[in-house]
Amino acid sequence: MSKIYQNAEAAIADIQDGAVLMLGGFGLCGIPENCITALVKKGAKQLTCISNNAGVDDFGIGLMLQQKQVKKMISSYVGENAEFERQLLSGELEVELIPQGTLATRCMAAGYGMPAIYTPAGVGTEVAEGKEVRNFNGKDYLLEMAFDADFAIVKAWKGDAMGNLIFKDTARNFNPLMAMAGKITIAEVEHLVPAGELDPNQIHTPGIYVQRIFEGKNHEKRIEQLTLSK
């Protein structure tokens, strides 16, 4: 059965209201922007989004927030989205802020088939409220559950018909971890090539983790904070 889909609309067609989504990216780098645009057009609502950040007002997850499609954000950094702030302060949006390393490790645990991990991050803070604390060798650790996502949506530089993925530079952020972790992984790639064309030594995510792949269009590749020398 072919993993290749014609476009983003086809790849996300069965994402329903209430789904739990992982969305790759770091800042504005490696954002699966075609899939996000398709989700906005589809209008799926009551979504739980697991992402390092919440985009900006007019790009990335920010577009979904504008349309009130997101019920809950599970993130590490959310400081550059005014609409996110408004919805949070008004009580319209449920937010779970967790340490960045914990976010990554909970993704990894899901990909590895581990139900949970222990981490020292957050011990003695609000992050630890309501969570089991266990002592190992005189040091306290929090029990953090692996994520349980219906879909992982990632962006890669290049992929092949078997779903093997190569991420380029900074886009190799949360994307490889999330690609392993969803029940169904959708990969949006800049270049889709036939099976056998990728150097096996360069592959970051093996195709066994990827169920759907398509070649995206018109990727913006925005710069989050443009700084120029005088």
C-alpha cells in the first residue's frame, strides 16, 4: 500500500474534532505549514496540540488559534503569540507548560514504547503538582507519562516513497522525536524522491515510523527574529 498522498488536504482528511496532535518545529523552523493550513481549512476543532511553541499570530499554530480550533496546548515556550496570551488569560484555552527537555523525552518515550519516564526537571516546582515523586540514590525524580498522540505531523527536507526522512539543519529539532511517537505520522517534505535514492547513512527517521508522506508547496521558511549587522 502506497504511503504517498497527493497533498496536505488528503493527508489530514481523517483528523477529526478532539484529536491529539503532535506538531514538529522549533520557533518557526521546521513547521509543517502545509498541514497546518489544511487543518485550518478543514476546521477541525477541540484539538489538543503538543508542540514546543505555539507559533506566532499569523503563522504556524497561531493560525489555528485564530480560528479557535485548539482546546489545549502542551508546550514549552509560548512567548510570541498575542492571541495565545489572550485566550490563556480569558480562560478560553487550556495550557500545560512543561520543561523543554521533558517535552522531548516524553515524545521519545512514546516512540520507544515506554509508558513513562522519571526526570529531575520540575521537582519542587508547580510542574510537580499532582505527580508521583520517587527517590533514586538520594535524589528526587518526577514521574512523567509518555504522550499519547493520535497523529504526529512533521516537516522534513527530503523523504522517499517508503517514508524515510532527512531533516536539514535546525529543522532537525522536535521533528524526529515526534515522527516516532504518533499513532499515525504524516510527513510533509520539501523533496519527495523514489525509494532507494536516499543514502541510508543520512536518514534520520526510518520509514517504519511514517504512514503518510507528501511533497509540500510554497514553504515560507520564515525568520523568527531578523538581526542584521550595522
